Amino acid sequence: MNHHDTLTGLPNRTALSNRLNAELKMQYTAQHKFAVLFIDLDNFKRINDNYGHQTGDKVLKVTANKLRNSVKKNDMIARLAGDEFIAIINPAAGHEDVLQTCERILSVLQQPIIIEKHRLTINASLGCYYVHPNKQQTIDEILSQADIAMYKAKIAGKGCIIECNSF
């Protein structure tokens, strides 16, 4: 079974689930926290509608590279679906460390993309969920909490970070 998204080359939902399972097992013995970031591009449909799906696909590829370069080597970026991405930040050294990563992601994504003479600017809304040890959770519950935080970021005006819980 392929564990990578064919468009972006990022790990896909299956690879993400495998990694989260491994993180939860490691967390049980190591007793550390990690962060799950739900990243959704703001107004991405407008790019597809105005410039076509080929351009939208190119934007997703560039975005994937930007995201990959915004996190540490041992962190993970995966494409969940469409214009939704997940980052696993582990180890999460502290609240400030995670927040700096979130801010770096938003800053890098806001840098213009030039595709076929079009200068495109995108923003993202980011939801952050801290996974604490000894709290029995499923992968779906973790992703749901990060997703809820991301939607709160959209409601708050887009282009921002909302933390679902505290470090």
C-alpha cells in the first residue's frame, strides 16, 4: 500500500495514522507531550476557480515543500485531503517551541508563489492540539480536536493559530 500522496509526495492519511500510533505507543513509555497541527489553506477554492485545477495542484505542491521546510527533520507533515495538512511536532520541547513552529508555518505560507506569471498569496488557518501522556485517546479523537481548533481559527478571521488545549 502506498503511504504517500501522489500529488505532493507527502505522507498520506495511512502514513499519518501509522505515525500517530507509534507516537502514542512511545508516549506511553516516555511520558512526553507532542503537538498535532491541523493546517487548512484559506480560500483555496478561489485559486482553483480563478486559475484552474492545474494551478491549484501546483500551489499544493509548493505548499507541501514549504511545510516540509518549516518543521524539524524528525517532525512530520502529511496531506490529509484537498488543502488540509497535518503536522506532528515531536518532541514538543515546550509551548513556545510549538508556537514558534506554528508562526513559522504561517509566515512561510504567506510568501507569494509565482505560477505561470501569476503571483499568488495564500494564508492558512492552524489548529493546535497537545497530546498529553496518560490520556487515553484515539487517533480520530486527536485529529478531531486539532480540526475543531482549526475551524475556530477560521471563525476568528483566518490566517491565525488557535490552541485547543494548553501545553
